[in-house]
Amino acid sequence: MTLRVEELRYDRLARSIAEVDRARFPGADTLAQETSLTLIRAFGTLNGLIDEQLATFGLSRPRLHVLAFLNRAGNEVRMTDIGRWLGVNKANVTRLVDGLERDGLVVRIASVSDRRTILVNITHAGRQRLETALPHHVEHLSDLLEPLSKDEKAMLIHLLARAREAMLAASGDRQLPEPAFPV
């Protein structure tokens, strides 16, 4: 798929902010700034729309991810593994699990082999909620991205993966293996 420059779309707010800053910071890469602002705005829009739809099931995107992770694991999982997979800190995992436990969707289990380790497992109610919400969630994602062609979706995946790799490399972070998601 080849697009001509005049066919490219852009985020008007991101572009106008970058244009203002171009005059203030003549040596800066304002295209990088426009790119990052566009990514942030797209991600924020996607998260907002997903959370709005999932709220009808008493879930949010992170809560759905925890339930899906636990469901696929098939048995109890350490809270540290949930945090590592989600890429969030211990306090965030604790808040997520607290809410899910309060709603009866997960249970905490003390590890018999290590008293410091807390394990989490999905409940029957959690599986039911996930099975109810997931088909609607997947359909919602399809609807949101339906205007993009298969080639455009593939290109976007490619560009976002390249951008993530570039950001990690630029930050000096070494490429760590992705946390295992139970299959």
C-alpha cells in the first residue's frame, strides 16, 4: 500500500501544537513531537472508548486483562506475575485485585510454599463475567477499527511495534523478553 503525502491524515491538535513549537524551538524535531502527541491522543481515545463499553459489564480495560490472564492461566497466579504481565507496579495490581475480589470475580490464596507470596485465582463469577464481556469487547474493537483496511491495520501494527522498539532503544532500556501470557 502506497500513500502519497497529500493523502496522509493527521491530528489537527497535535499538528497545531507542533507548528507553534516549531517557531519557539527551531532546531527541534517537531515531527517527532507531532508523532508522540498523535500516539498519546489515539491511545487516550481508544482507552476511553474501551473503558466506556466495558463499564456496562462492571469492568475496565485493566480489569478485563487481569481476568483474561487468570482465565488463561487455568490456576492461581502470583500477584507479581500479574503486575509484570500488565506492566504495572505492585500498588496498581493490589488495587485491581482488591476491586475484583470485592466484586467476587477473583480470590486471593496464601501460598503454602512461601508465606510472603499471595496467589490470585479467577472465580466462577469472574469466568462468567469474562465470557459475557469478551465477545462484546472483541466486536467493539472490530467496530472501532472497521474503517481501516487489513493493509492499514497491518501497517499500523508494524509502525507501532517499530516505534516501541525505537523508544526502548532510545531510553537505554535493554530489550527484555515479553512476560509470558498463558496460552
